Amino acid sequence: MNLPIHAQLINLMAALLLLIAFAMLSQRRIMSLIYLFAWQGAVLFANTVIVAWGTGQTHLFYSALITLVLKVVLLPWLLHRLATRLQIQSDVETMINIPITMLIGIVLVIFAFNLALPISQWAQTITRSTLGIAIASVLLSFLMMIMRRKAVPQVIGFLSMENGLFFAATSTTYGMPMVVELGIALDVLVGTFIFGIFFFRIRETFDSLDIGNLEKLKQD
Amino acid sequence: MIEPVLSQLFQTLLAVLVAPLMLGWINNCRAWLQNKSAPGILQPYRTLRKLFHKDAVLAHNASSLFRNAPYLNFGCMVLAASIVPVVETNLPFAHAADAIALVGIFALARVFMALAAMDIGTAFGSLGARREMLVAFLAEPALLMVLFTPALISQSTSLNTMVETLAQREVALSPGLAYAAVAFVMVLLAENARIPIDNPSTHLELTMIHEAMILEYSARHLALIEWASAMKLMIYCAIGIAVFMPWGIAAAGNWPTLPIATIALVVKLIFAGAGLALLETVSAKLRIFRAPEFLGMAFLLGVLGMLTHFLLERS
């Protein structure tokens, strides 16, 4: 009756991932947001290792290693450096207050779970039931990007959306082909560098990182 | 015929008499953790004895509602203590109410306390009552959501069935129950006026919630209220134990296992008390306007627990 132990662990990791997605959505401080992003990477790493161990897909060990290096160490370190260089430790502004954002988040989760249910009934993998959580964490990261005014939290939302996609790939098809995975990893890394340069340019032009200012760039 | 009545009496008396001891244990742990000298584990009994020996003072404009509310409050808690399977399942009273009715009993007690606080007409009374109702109306749906996850697993809202199903289940990691357990601890802290929401040992007017509400009570009325809140804390711990770690609770009419069940309960309560004291020591009191956010988080976790149970465990 009971699921095998690795399937239970995968379910637990999926639940943790959902919890972290909500914690990011409700977080007010930028430094804590970066730490949460690192934790999300760590849970993703653990999940990939468990899937690899449980199903015997050895190529997943490599992608777990990439996750560990890139999403737990390198990207959070880069973001941390950026935040200190830009001197933004202050509170993050949100468009609407946090409890309402949470309620919207619950609605998104219900939507995602309903969406995933018919798909996962056809899937054969042992991790199929976590697809709903993967879709939910993609949508929640998307919600976070919409709700934040400042550039840095938006970029963190973007990166955590990529984490959600990676989780979806692991849970439905035991990961993407190695070439694709390497390509995405490189893209994310380069993307973060470019975002970093953009931050400095935006701040130079407007003296703030508020994205709303970009609307003033229109020329008549 | 007489046996169920006896075991019911045993459980209710145990819950009523042990409750102040539990409070004393929590206070002691807190004092140790904060490097203070502890008042002794029996201190709540001494306070109760002192209060029962004093003469009650009532305001001139106090109505009968004000005088009767403490008895009603105490009665509600005794009833709740006889419904929750603390040491034994399938007691005669247990069929009287399910988890939802239990939440209703707590609400009944609270409504009367809030009305009594407003009865005298002092500023503090109505302030405390308003704040208490603010916390309560947010905590109640969260508590219901928390109880729905085990109810879904056991296909019943009766606490009895929940305990029996969960205790006999194979041990498995259940993300749904884990979410519910975290949310339950948050609700427990809020409903029992513990630290992130309210400080039980404060007498600073601007921050207190529960204390402001009972400021006008003295002597035996105050003693009953203090005893009832100790019982409420104990009952919440017992609900948490019954739902999230039900191992060791005796089945109905099974006399030989009763001592084991009692010992298991005491051990679990000791751990729960120490855990509560630790939680209260490491966290700071929230501003009152952050309370909705705290309880909103508890509600969210409760709902997530239910949803993840649907998604991950229903196969």
C-alpha cells in the first residue's frame, strides 16, 4: 500500500519546494529572498539526487551536480554580491499587500493541481504526482515577478521560475537531455550577468531600481 | 455499563487536574532557557489556591453575564477535555461532538469571555475583547483547515476515528500532515495567547490581548479563568498529540493499556511543553497588525496540507 521510500522522499521534497515558493512570495527582505533562492536550489539538488538514486538514471547525477554548483553556490553568491554593491538591503515593495498575494497564490495552486491531474494520470514515471507542484511553483514565481516593483526581486522570480521548470522536467521525463540542460545552465548564468549590468545601467539613469521608471523612456 | 463512565471520569479529571502542572512546566522551561530562576513547577496550583481564598470584588455595574462567564468558560473547557481522546478513544462523551463541534465549543467560551469583558464598560475590557476577536476570527478557519487534512485521511471528522485510523496506519512520510502540523502549532500559539501574538506574562497595557480582557476579574472568578486557559492550552496540546502523534493512546475498555497510555501522554506533554517554551524563547512578539499575516500563513499552510494530500497521497 505504501509508496517506496524514495517516492515518499520525492513527495516530501516537492512539498518543501512549494513551501519555499510561498515563503519567497511573502518575503519582505531582499537578502532573505536570496537565501531562500539558494535553499530552493538545495532542495532541487536533493530531489534530483533522490530521483537519480531511485530510478537508476545516472545522467541525473550530472544535472544534480550542475544544480549544486550553479543554483546553490554561484547564482546566490552573484546576487548577494550585486545586492551589496547596489546597497539594497532595505525592504522589498510589493504592489498589493502580502495576505492578498497569498490568497491569489492559493488560487494558482488549485488551478495548477487541477491542470496536472489528468496529465499525471497518463504518465508512467514514479514522480508523476509532483507535476502539479512543479506547475504551481512556476506560476507562483511568475506571480512574484508581477507583484514586485524592484528589479532584483523580479530577477530572482525569473530564476526561481527556471527552477520550477527544471523540477517539472525531472518529475515528468526524468530530466532533459544533457545538451539542453547544459545550454540552459549557461543561459541562466549569462542571463544573470547581463541582468547585473542592467541593474547598474537602470540605477545610473533613474537613481532607483524601480521598473516603473522605464515607462518614462518613451520618446514623442 | 459502569466501566465507560469510570474511564470517562478518569480522563476528564486527569485533564482538569494536570493542566496547571503543564503550565507550570512550560513556565519553568521558559525560565531556565532565559537564565532566570524558575518559580517551581507547582506555582500555578499555589496561585489558584491563593485566588480561591480571596474575596471577589465586582464592579457596581456588573451584570449577571459578567459573574457567570467564568463558570461558562470553565464548563466549556471541561466539556472539551472530555471529548478529546486524551488517553483513551471511544469514551461515552466522544460521540457527542466531532472536530468541528469542538472548534464551536472553543468559540462559545470565547464569545462569552469577550461579552463579559465589554460588560463593565471599561476601555481596556473592550480593547482586549476586540483584539481577542480579531485573533480568533482569523485563527478559527485556520484550525478547521488544519483538522480537515487528518479528516480526509481518516474519512471522518470525528476525533475518535481520526486517532484510530492514524494510529493504525503504517508509518509513512506525509507532506500533507507535516504542513498541517506546522499550521497547527501556529494556531496553538495564537489561540492560547502565547508569544508571537500575545505575551502571557506581560502587564504592559498597549501590548496585551488576553490579559486586557480579564483585567476586571478577581478571586475565584479569576482563578477559574486562569485554570480554564491552562486547560485550553493542555487540550490544544492533546489535540495535536491525538492527530499528529497518536501512538500509545489506549482503545476503549482496554484497562491494561491505560497506564501505558497515561505514561505516553505525560512523556509527550513534557516534550510538547519544552518545545513550546523553546519556540517562545526564540521568537519575538509580533505587532498586533502583523497578527493577520501570521494567521494567514497558518491558514495557507492548512490549505496547502489539504491540497498536497489530494495531489500526492491519494493513489
